[in-house]
Amino acid sequence: MKRIIFTLTLLTAATFGFAQTPVTNGSFETWANPTGPNGSYEDLPGPFLKTLNSLYDLPAVIGGPGPITTTKVSDPCDGTFGALMTSKSFQGIFIPGAMGTFDVSLAPPGAKLGKPYTDKPLKVKYCAKYAPVAGDSAEVFCLLTKWNGTSRDTIAYGNIKHLSAVASYTNFEFPLTYNSQVTPDTCTLLCVASAGYDFGTLTNSAGQVNSALTVDNLRFDFTTAIDENAAKPEVKMFPSPVADVLNITLEKGQLSTTYRIIDLAGRTVLNGSINGTTSAVNVSTLAQGTYWVQVANAKGIITTKQIHKQ
């Protein structure tokens, strides 16, 4: 059934120019066997979804081949195959099991995040199970951005963190919160078995070896629904650029509200609670650059906005 639905989706996209773009190979039915200096290995073919498996091509002089962290599994949620991401260690460096919209560089080691994408999905859906080690956590993350000529604007953002084991396949979904009606040009979609990832260098990630996230039926949902954002409280953040103190202002009556500040590598660098209608967040210790500030309450994410730290 999954293969039939996936094929029909692709045919629809090819027939109608205005059709909504799916997550290409999000059913994980197609795999490749690239051959590098250390021989062949199994991998997703891309170009949209890729893995860290090309680390297998690392030369023997530095201890290669590197680890294979994403493998094909034959016990999927639906169809024939799924994708199993397992975190591993290589030469004392923690390598998270990961799959998503990135391209890996071996020299220097790192991953360039994002692939061209110009649609506006409302949700990300997938089927998954998770086996964490020693309190590890996994994350599925989606970010839509647009280059404005000098920097990237956040168009939409959403994520789920799996903080405990999921013993059997379970369907998950999370909404994308839109900060702008501008059409995005890039999508960063990640599935990571250990949420302490750093794709900037691939040498600063944190997590537990053998934590394993299995994902299947990864897809976007474009279903039109009542605009949930219309009922969400207004959030203001100022100043931006900010040097020392970021003010986050909420409408009255917001309980159990939290914030977290996320860097360009997807790491949470600051987080806390918002008490009352205004919270002054000390950001003086953050390095200069661009960050996302996510505000959420018990019902979910309220907004995600971009700030610039001086």
C-alpha cells in the first residue's frame, strides 16, 4: 500500500505543476549501493534525503572506513523497507544516527544543511519506534527558510523530541508554525537518533552509542484546516539585534510558557520559563550570530522567531 500511495503522489506532482511536493523517498523504498575508496555500502540515494553513511569513505590513514549509521530494515511500519538510524562512535568521536536534507563533507568533516524546497506544508508526519540508551533522546526537526540577500529568514519551524522509548511503531505528527507568508526556498528536515547533534563539524555531537531510531512513511501534510495560529497569543521579541538582554512579551493569562534559543546547528543553547507577561533573557554569553527563539505552552509551540546576537 505504501508503495502505491508514494507512486501516485509522484505521478500527481509530475502531472500538475501546482501539486504539493512530497518528501522524496520518504517511504524509504529506494536504496543505493555507492562504491568509494573502501568499497561499497548501502545508502539512501538522495538527492533530497541523505545520511552520514558517506563517512565510510574516510581513508585508512585516519582510521577509516567510518561508521555506517543508517541502514535499511525489512520490518517497516508499511511497505517493504524503513530506515534505522543508530548512533555510533568513531575514533573517540560520537556520530549520531541521522538522515535528512544535508550533504556531508569529509574534509573538513561536517554537513551542509538544507535542500531547495518551495512549498508550504502544514505538518510533518511519520511512523517511528525508538530504543534510547541511558536517557538519550531523539528528534525529528523541520525548518523552512528564505534567503533575503544577506541572511536567512525563518519561514516555518517545528519538531518533536522523543524523550523515552517507543517500543512499537507509532504514528507521530507535528505542526509547522509559520512566521511569514513568504514562499521558502530551502527545507531542513532531520531525523536524528540522538538529539545532541552538531552538524557544523560532526565532532561536537553528544549522545549515547547504540541509541536507535527507526523511521518510516516520512511525509508532509498539506491538509487545509482552520488556522490555528489565529487563536495563538501574540509574542513580541526585542531588540534584534540584541547585545545583552532579550525581552519576550506575551499576552496576559499565558501559563506554563517556556522559551528555548536554538543555534544554527540545531542545538538548544538557552532555555527557561516565562513568568508573567514579560521575561528578560540574558543572552550576553551567546556568541555573535543568528539564533531561533521558540516559545511554547502546554498546547504546543506558539511561535518561532529569528534573532541576531551582536
